[in-house]
Amino acid sequence: MKLAIICRPFVFHGGIETATAGLVTQFVRQGHEVHLFSTAGQQEMPGVRLHRLKVLAVPSLARILSFALAARAALSHASFDVVQSHERTLGQDVYRAGEGCHRAYLEVKARRLGPLGRVALRANPSHRALLCLERRIFSPAGTPRIVAISRLGKAEIHHLYGLPDSRVTVVYNGVDQTRFHPANREIYRAETREALGLGQAAWVVLFVGSGFERKGLGPLVEGLALARDGESRLVVVGKGDRTPYRRLAGRLGVADQVVWLAPRPDVERLYAAADAVALPALYEPFGNVHLEALASGLPVLASSRAGGAEVVSHGKNGWILDDPENAREIREGLEGLRQAGDRWRDTARAAALPFTYEGQVRSLLGVFRSLRPR
């Protein structure tokens, strides 16, 4: 099959980027001819034909619109069996809603703003452009098939845009089950903890993700403080403005319990060093961190507002928060994970085993076959 995939540049250590890299690689391994349409920052990939789009970098409105226009222009010069976009663009056979609905995200964000902030949010030209593209994709005459990455995402699309069930298919992400493995604990745990200044006996919670506000870092720090356990440590890995969260940790007296790290390509070593993973997200279409943690044999403190909670079993391989903004509930969840110790290691690993890139590609090929011939 000759396949075109449209996406922004991805690296090999971010959650959504790692998932995209694994998916593209699996298509190639199965013998498909893959053409990747991205921007100048995209790295070459073995077996993939890369088409770099000329896109304006700033302002954000220009970047959004120029990407959509450049993708449409580039695709007009070639013929493909299927065009799948991971971005909100102007024309594709399949749209993979990996970021959920922008409309839903804005509704969550607006709830945390005052009246003037909500007005500014609604008036923001970049948000308006993304909403316009999204409405076009989900319109009756829009993209023929939509792929949601969780049941939560599918329900959200139905609720906000009224799409018929036949147009939306849930296809979960895959995870690299060799890279993320419980055996890494014996290989990397001691040396990674030593390098990060973590005591070998400390109970370590790992938070992985950029976009600290959306992923619930503030309530997590508050929950850590409520636990009043000076031996626990929180390792935060991601991009974003750390200043307000450092100040929060300082005010709550846990500044010396939080370790701050930039994104790094060897995140599997951090999972090996941790005892649990926490992602109390306020909005998260899926969150590959859930799968990476489970594959590594770690229990997960998950949010009911995250699609990734669908792969977590409360009280068996993790803890699901009804209200991820409630610091007391987070404290209770952290205490539950700590009391479980290593008892959930095997059930965590077992929960991740069905989520392979092979299975993801198999499901997507089923979606492709349902399309009308070009």
C-alpha cells in the first residue's frame, strides 16, 4: 500500500512522538510504501520517503495555516492509496485525532480562567484557526474516517460534533515492549538513582509530560505535600515553565523532594528508577506514559479524564482519580500505590502486552479497507 502520513516533526523520546515513530516504523516493516509529510525539523527514517514542507515558524497562526496549505499543495502532486493525517489539515482520507478535540481542550482550559481570560482565549486567532480546521474535518462532508485513540476520545467527538458511529473507530496506541520492560529495573535502577541524587531506599514517583498545567502537575505537588512523607521523591520530566511549580513546592515545604529534568531520550531508565508513575491530567486524549509505565512494570496514578485510564485497573495495577484536581484524592492514590509495593508489577506488565505496534497497524489497515476506492 502506498501511504501518505502527515504529521509535525517527531523525535524519539516524547510520548506522542514515540508512538508516531513506532507506528511509522511498523508500516515500513510490513512492506508498505510510506511517504511522510512534515517540516524541516523532521529526522530521516529508514525506509521512509520524507517530504519536507515549507512552513512559516511564527506567529503560531501562520504556522498552523501554512502547514495545512503546504500539505494540501504537496499532496496534490502525487497519488496515494490512503492519506492519513495526524494534524488538522485541509484534506485526508483518515484523521487520527491523537490530540483529541481542541474544542474540548479549550473548555477545560477556560474553566481555570477568569472572565477576561476566557474572552482572550475565545478571541485568540490560533485557537480560532484550529477550531475552524477541526469543524471542517468533523463536518458531514469532511474527512471520511476518524480514528480516536481511546473510547473517551470517541465519546468526546460524538458529543461535540455528532458524528455517526460508523465514521469513528478507536485504535489504541502501541508501545515498545522491549524498550520499556521490568528487567530494566535490575540494569539501570541503582545507577540512575545515584546520578539523580535519589536515595536507594526512597519511594520515587515519576511524572513524564510537557504541558504541566494540563497534565496536572500542580495538584500532584499538592498531593505530595499532603502525604507528609519526607522520604518520597517526585521526578518531573518535561518541557514547560517550571517557575510556578517550583514556587508551589517551596510554599508547601517539599522543594527538596522534587527533581526537575528536561526531556531525555533514555526515559526508560527513569521508569526503571521509579516505583510508580503519576499523571493526574485535567485533559489527555490518551497519554502513552500509561502504557510505557505499565510495560515497565510500574503502577500508574491515572486521571478519569485521560483516555489512558482505560488501560489501568483500579486497585490492580494502578489508581484512577475521579477528580484529578483534588489534592486529597491524589494523596490517597499515592498512598495506595506505595502500600502496594511491588505486588502490582506483574499485573502492570500484563496489562500492556496487548498494545503492540503490530496490532495498531492491523487495526488501521482495517480502517483503510473500509474507505471507498479513490
